[in-house]
Amino acid sequence: MPAVSKSQRRLMAIAEHHPSKIFKKNKGILDMSKKQLKEFASTKESRLPKQVRKKKPLTKLTKKKK
């Protein structure tokens, strides 16, 4: 599975090579296998966005029919 953003790719590369430099909130990444980390880290950055934002939940805009 390739990385979806430059930030994610870089984080996986750091986790693969320097796991002691990962922030506390990202410690769950260290549970991934070396093969998974390498696959994410080897993604090319040329067409990836810098960061992917969370999508807002959709709200119902339709009116109730009587």
C-alpha cells in the first residue's frame, strides 16, 4: 500500500531507519512490520500532496417530505 501524502511517507521512512525519533502520538506506527514500513517509505513523492486533511462528515441537506 503506497503512502497517500509526503508527510506520511517521511514518517514511515523515519520509523524505518530511526524509530527512536518518532513522537509519542505516532508510536503505533512502530507496530507495523519492516516490510510495510519499507513499502510506504519507498513511495515516490512527485505527485503526492503535502498533507491530507480529514474529510468533514456529510450532513443531510434534504427536507423531509410530508
